[in-house]
Amino acid sequence: MDKILITGAEGFFASRFIRYYKDKYNIIALNHKDLDICDQEKTIEKIINVKPKYLIHSAAISDTGKCESNPELSYDVNVTGTINIAKGCAATGTKLIYLSSDQIYNGNAEAGPYKEECVAVPNTVYGRHKLEAENAICGIVEDPVILRLTWLFSLPERKVKINSNIIWNLVKAALKSEQITLPANEYRGITYVYDLICNFHKLLNLPKGIYNTGSENNLSTYEVGKVILENIGLGHRIEELLIKDTERYKENSRDLRICNNKLREKGICFTNTEEAVSRCLSDFLLNIKG
């Protein structure tokens, strides 16, 4: 079996990836306790000792609020840590798969969907640091694959991490009969994590380059919320549970929409966000629409 080293092993994506592919690959899973990626010497040494064929770098500080309040920590982990990982891959000839983010498009003035060739203009600490890390690794390793991921979602499962995400946030609110506010002027791809994971064996073998990765979507975040409630049979409670926020991003719509044609041309396809929502709820036996 091919050997894969994956960082951020206890994270939302990685914990599910490890369980899904445990019988297909020899997976070496590392969390922060196993390896401090900010320590260059230990990081390079670890990669040399493991000698993986692939390294999936998913470790990051992705909490945008935390990055804004502590930019030094964000830089240490999201930039310096990634550079250390890349140096280790360069030393061993390991293929690096770097999980970046659609948030590098957060400050673009023109409307999406964005192609990989457009000039990304991040306007947050997190987005700027992810883009800086992208640029840095391209100068260190010969054939990096950079995946600009959209917002991932799923529902809770045993022994894997659950992150705050739109579908779980709405299900929780519905169970408690609480209201949730979603912006009507925000547009972004939102991807079922298992759509990403099921495609990952193909992503490993992509030629070097940058790829927008995940579901395309032209619905506002508020409209996605309506779709979720309709799919779980709560369409009649939309006005009760869902608050339409028309003030946030009123002056300038937040547009993080991606174009994933580059992957589609490689035979790697994602459903759109509306279909992905339906698939997720069906997988968890919650899709009772109609």
C-alpha cells in the first residue's frame, strides 16, 4: 500500500479521511501532539524518517476570528509550518497535497465564480496567510497539488471531530426551536465532506498545480439554509427558524464562488451545493423532503 502522511489528524476532514481510507493506504496520522510543524528541524526529520509517497497537509488554524486576533500565531502555523512541511517533502521527494481555502478570494472586487488563474485578493489574515503559503511551497517542492477548498459540511459521527458548519448549525437550531441568522448577500461553494473524501484518491495523482476544489453554488447562504430545512421536512418552519440577514454584506456582497472546471476536465466531479445537501441528509437518513 502507498504510504500517506497526513497532518491535522484529529481535524474535521482528516479524521474522516483516515477512517475512510484506512484499508486502502498505509496512513501515518499526525496531530499537534505528535509533531509541532512550527519546529523546522523536527518536521523535516519526521518526514525523512517516515518517507511517505504522499503528504496531505491539512493542519492549520482555520478559525478566521482567531487568526485576526492573533496574526503572529496564524503566520507561525499557516505559513511557517507549511514551509517546514514543504521542505521535508523536498528532502524526500514526497508529493505534497496542500489544503488551501476559497477564502483567498474574499477581497476580490469582481464577481465570481473565480477561476484559478484570476488574481486572488485576500482581505483577511487567514486568507492572506493561506495564499502566502501557496506561493512559498511552489518555490520549494517540484510538483505540489494545491486544493482551494470551499466550506465543508457534514453531521456528527462517532469518534470524529465536528466543526461548526451550515447543515449542523441548522439541525441544532431546529432541534432546539431556536432561530438562526444567515446572510442573504453571501455566495460561496459549500461542499459535503464525503464528496471531497470520495474523490481524494483521484486528487492525489493530479499533476502539479492549483485547483478550486468542491461544490459550485449560486445560492446565497440564506437560500442554502432554506434548502436544508426543506430537505429535512421543515419547509413550513422556514420563517420561524430562519432569519434573513439583508444588512450584512449589503454594500459589497461577499462572493467566494469557485469555478471547478479545471478538475472537471480531469474527470473529477462534484455535485452542486444543493445536490450535496440532499446527499448528506440522505446518507444520515434525514432527507424527508416531500
